Amino acid sequence: MDAAAAASAMVLLDRSVRFVDEVADVMKERGFSHLDGDAAISAACAGITDWEEKKAAEERAIEAESLRYRAERDAAAEAIVRRRKAAADGVTKMPFLSSGDLYERDRDILEGIDPDPPVVADVPCVSSLVFRLSSARTPADFEHATTVAGADHNVVVVGAGHGLPGHRFYLVYDAWANSLSAIPGLPSPFGAGPIGYGVAVLRHASPGDYVLANILLSYTGGDGGYLRFPTANDADLWTWWSSGPSARRWIRKPVILPPETCTATYIFHADTTFSMGGNTLCWADLLIGIVACDMLAAADEPAFRFIPLPEACSSKPTEARHHRYGGARLPEERRSMCCGGDGGVIRFVSIDDGEHPNDLTLTTWSLTMAPELKQWKQEAAFSIGDLVYSNELIKKTPPPQLPPLKAPTWPVHSIVDDDVVFLYLAEVKSIHPTSINMERYMVSVNVRRREVFAIIEYPSDGLPPPPFPPRIMPSNLSCYLNKTL
């Protein structure tokens, strides 16, 4: 596939969700910016001669006026937003929730949340989901606790708000149907915890039939009450099917996980999830291997199998424990995994530990799963110090303007091009007593030719850079936008 076709067939999707506060925008537009309660505050303090009592009365009056002001102005702004939405063609909402599934504040959020068309950009630019909020009662922590949990074809799952054992609820955005579904969070069984980050999603039938899945382990107290370990390889598989006889409710099935997932010194932790071949979900621990389950063939009796990482990349349980809980880096900073091609090949990219570019080796691997499981195959391996800019890129941008290719992190393998990997670069320009001036880039690398053929500043839309590196995932979401069913 040529570079232009590959760029349009996939995006790098930021797991962080962008929010647009419509109420704040309307308040700014209408000039709702003054607290006009001076008379009420003065009246509350009239006749009070004691200084401390007068100060306390003034503080109470200011707080009361602030609440009144916010209620009136917020209500007015919300009314304007509602009228505008009523006059526009919006997204189709399908809430699979009852009143008992949510807190009152969550109901306010759901009533006032709508997805904008995703901000899609050609790779290596990072694309984002955008939600518009039309409720002034959105909790302050909601935006920070809302992330993309997973995506498969046109279906994107967003975990919303903090909750146990995962998120308070989930939003499922179907880019093809332009619909948004709200799904309750998992029940909270005592002594159970998820196997890793977020839920996994599999679109098992076109255009929009999907299943969500999460694995919960049973835990018990550990050393000094601080460490907690699963009691055995017993676990619960929780699934939510969008269609079928058991649709639209969480279903629990006891399962037995492979023995490699739970040892005396290490517990499997899914750093990422992805689908494969239209029927299988994979939970990947980037230190030891993959847990896979054919969700369609094993709907009644789920069966899991363990696929170890390439021997050169696999950690022993004690080493994995140290890297995950005692290391300086997260596994995702140097490794990632996805399913590419026709859905039957797993792609794995790894950057060895080290600080100097000449000490870092980038290696890519492939594993063919269909029609039968093969062995890991090393596709490319080279020192980061050997990485160069392509001649075409140098012609467009002279070398003095190109950053040095130092210690790239957060690698992501392309899902449409066998030879392309995307990397994150951060260059420190200057250090001040209270701040660090950094330049951030996303680059496209051809691992066969060992060259960078595209580079873009991150973020590329002029917004202030985020405080942390991007947590991104490859997705073919862009193939389903602006299409009809």
C-alpha cells in the first residue's frame, strides 16, 4: 500500500478525549461575566458593628450570591444550548441504562453530552474524539477520568468517570451510524479487580454489532495488607452483547485462565487490548505475552489460551514484576502491540532499554494466527543511532530545522503497512527554574529502510502541549466516517 493510501486508511487515535464546554462558550458569547450581587452583599452586612461578625456575614453573602449567580447564568446558558441542539441534526442516542444504574450527576452528564465528528488527521498527526458538554453540572474530574478504552473498526468505547472495578459507565460511539450508546459500568463484586486497562471491544458483525468484555480476578490480602494476589487462575469474564438473546446486560461467566497468567511472583496485567479476525479478543501484557479468546466460538464455554512474547522479549515472572512495579518506565513507553493486515497477523514493536540512541535497538515482530498459529517472526531490527531522515524529507526541511533522533518512546506499529512504525520524540530546548521548554514530535519510520519519512510537531493543531506524552492507539475509524449504512 502506498503512503497516501495508508495514511487515509488509519489514524493514530489519542486515548484522551477532548471536551468542548458549550455552556461556557455561550456564557462568554453573551457576556455573562459579572457578579452583580453587590447590593445583596451590602444588605447582608448592614447594621453589623462587630468586625469579625461582619466579615463572616460578608463571606456567607458572597457565597450565596455566587451560587445564585451560577444557577441563573448556567440555567440561561443551558437553555440557549438546548434550543440550538433542538434545531440541529444531532447524533442518535441509545441509552441502555435505567435510573438505578447512574448517580444523579451522571444522568445530567448523559443528557448533555454529544459527540462531534472526530478530529481526524493524516498520520503521524494524532486524531481525537471530541465530546460537547451542555450541562454546567459536569463534575470537575469527569474530563480527566474519561478515556478511550478500545476501538474496533467503526466502534469506539469510552470509559467515563472513575469507578470500581473500571468506569462508572461507558459510551459507545459508532462512527458509521453516528450514534452514541450509554452502557452501565461493571457491577462491583467485593474482592475482584480487572486484569488490566479498560474493556476490550470486538465488532463481530457489520455494521455495528459488538461485544464488550472485561476479565476480573478474585483477590486476597497479601504481604502486610499492601500486596494483593489472585486466589488462583479462576476469574470472571463479563460481557455485554449489543444484540442477540442475551443483549444489553452484563453477563458473568466463571472461567479458568492459562497458568502463565498467575504465578507466585507475577500477575498478568493487560497493557492493551485488540481484536483479531472478527472473532477473537486479545489481552496483551507487554512483558510476558497475550491471553486470547474466541468470543464467538466460546460464547457458552469461554476458553483462553496464552501466547508468549518472542523469547528475546519475554520477561521471567520475577523480572516482569520488577519492570512493572519497580521500574522507571511503563511497558507502553517502549513497546506496543496491535493486529494488522487482514486481521490474522499480530504486530509487536519493542525498543530495548537504554538512554543513548546507539544503545537502543528497535525490533519489530509478526505472528500469523490464521489459519493456524505460527511462530513469532522477526521483521526488522536496527540501532536507533542508524536511523536517518529520508532524502525527500530533508529536501522539504533542511537538517538544521530537523530535531535529532534521540531516545524515541511510545512506539506504535501501523495496522495497514507492515514496514511502518510511529514514534514519539521529545527534545528539551531549555531548562528554567520553574519550567522546562520542550519540543514534541510524532514521526513515521520505515523500518526496512531505517529512515524517517514524515515528522510533525505534537500537537499539530496549535493547542498547548499536554503535560504527558500521548497515549495513542492505531485505528481504522477514519474508513467509516461520512458513510451511510
